[in-house]
Amino acid sequence: MKIKIRQRHWSLAIVAFLLYLLIHYWPVIAKLFHSVFAAAVPLLIGCVIAYIVNLLLKQYEHGYTKIFKSHRRAQKFKRPVAIVLAYLSIIIIIAVVLAIVVPQLISCFKLLLANHSRVINKFITAIQQNSDLNALFGNFHPSQIKWNQIGKYIATGFGGTLKMVASTASSVASVLATTVIAIFFSIYLLIYKEKLGRQCTRVLKTYLPKFYDKIMYVVRTFDDSYSSYIVGQCKDACLLGIACFIGMAVLRLPYASMIGAVTAITALIPIIGAILGASVGVVIIFAISPIKAGIFLIFIILLQQLDNRVTYPLVVGKSIGLPSVWVFAAVIIGGGIYGILGMMFTVPLFAAIYKLIANDVDRRQTI
């Protein structure tokens, strides 16, 4: 009995000492954690990419197994072929979206610049026709210009431009390096996902045997929540983008394909995604015709109401199972923490937590 009491005292003393070190050296520890996190960012991004690609990978592997069911040798190539097809599908989707959006976006910018040049010409004409403004600018003589100061401003601006270009090039190189590392790491995870799963299972069963079932239950709940959310949102976004394109084509509104693609992309963002897509479409069409912009606004509002009341419940259904008030709360909190990515991450997170709490409450009430 005395030995157990002494062991508890020693354990409490060690914990108190560790807490003291943590508080006293917190700036150093926080800096260390920040450095480790910054170094692990490509790996974390690779995990996210692997999780998303794995949803496609499962479908391709299932189809491959059906096609080559009787060929044992062909089964050896199931994983490599499925990985190539999954990544190729994502690359094709991104390429198609860019091929649709970029050319029409360039033409839209040209139109906006042309309209702005007309406004500038009208402004110059108005100045020339106004006697007071014309007299003000007429009294201005080139000798009044301080060329030394202008030279300094030009030199300073040139140096700042060089710094900005160097900083931009460094940022682009860093992003490219992070992307390449993340993609290669995601491929590695997908190739050895069964082996990694077995290793994690052995570690949990060895060190946490009493909590293994509960941990796996929580992991399965989170996996079901995120996979259902990603698949459902992608399906609903595709349907909404196609419906937007067809409706705009019928109404003969400009930039139907580009706005349809933008609407599909922004629809992946919960709650505010539809508002962003509608805002972009209204601004672009308004540059051509305010009347057509009003027609598009009415059309997109009706389309979103149809999607919210019919399409979204049928496609996504109750797979997430999160009430609308908690969806709104998740969007606000996620947006405040990490912007748009935070919004997309916190909704399934809240859904998983809500499901875990609801199941635990039901279990306790039953007992």
C-alpha cells in the first residue's frame, strides 16, 4: 500500500515538474512546435490529398476487380492502375475547368478594360469642355515639375518592384516544392495504406488495448462524416453547375460555361458558396448588360432555392446529419479560424462530433 502511495507521489511530482518546464520555457517550446509544424506542412497536405484521392481509388479498384475477376495476374496491377486513373481524373477535371474559365475570363477582362477606356475618354472630354478645369490645367507649365524628386520616386519604385518580383518568385518556388512533396507523399500513402493501417492497429492494441474499440469507433465516425460530405458536396456542385449552364444557355445569357463552372466550384463552400458564385456572375454580366444581369440574378436565386429544397437533400441526404444552425456555426467558426478552407473542414468536423455526442446521449438514456 505504501509503495503505491509513493508511486503516485512520484508520478504527481514528475507531472508537476513537466508542467513547470512547459510554462517556464513556453516561448522556446512554442517556437520548436512552430518549426516542426512548418516542416510537416507538405506531409499534412499529402495526407489530405491521399484521403480525397482514396475516395476515387476505391471506386476504380472496385471496377477493376469486376473487370479482371478471373485474371489473377492482372490483380497485381490493380493498385498502380487505380492510382494512375484517380490522379488522372483529377488532373483532367482541373484542366477542363481551366480551359472553360480562363479564355472567357480573359475576354471578360478585355471587355471591362474597353469599357473603362471609354469612361476615361469621356472624363478627358468633360475636362476639356469645362472652362474652369481647362483653365486650371492650362496654367500648368512643364517647368514646374521637380524632375529630381520624380527620379527618386522612379528609382525607389523600381527597387521595390525588384523586391516584389523576388519575393513572388520565392513564394511560387516554395508552393511548387510543397505541392510536389505533398503529391509524392500522398502516392506513397495510397500504395502502402493497408500496411500503414496494420501498423497503427498494432500500436493501438499494444499501448491502448482498453480504448482500442472506442478509438476505432471515433475514427470510423469521422471517416464516414468526411467521406460523405466530400462525395455529396462534389455531386451537388456538379449538378448545380450543369443546371446553371443549361439555364443560362436557354435564357441566352453571356458567359454561360464560365459562370456555370464558377458556380460549381463555389458551391463546394457551404452556405456562402452560392452567394459568391451569384455575385461573380452578376458582376461579369453587368459589364455587358444590366438587364441581363437582373435576369441572371432572378434565375440563380430560383436555382439555389431548388437546390436547397430538392437537389441537396436528395444527393447528400442525411449522411451528414447536422442541423442547419450547427452548419451555420461551423461555417462562422471555420471561416474565422482559416478562411474558406476552415469552412469546408469544420462542417464535417461538427457533424462527426454531433453524431458522437448524440449516440452517447442515446446510449446513456437507454441504460
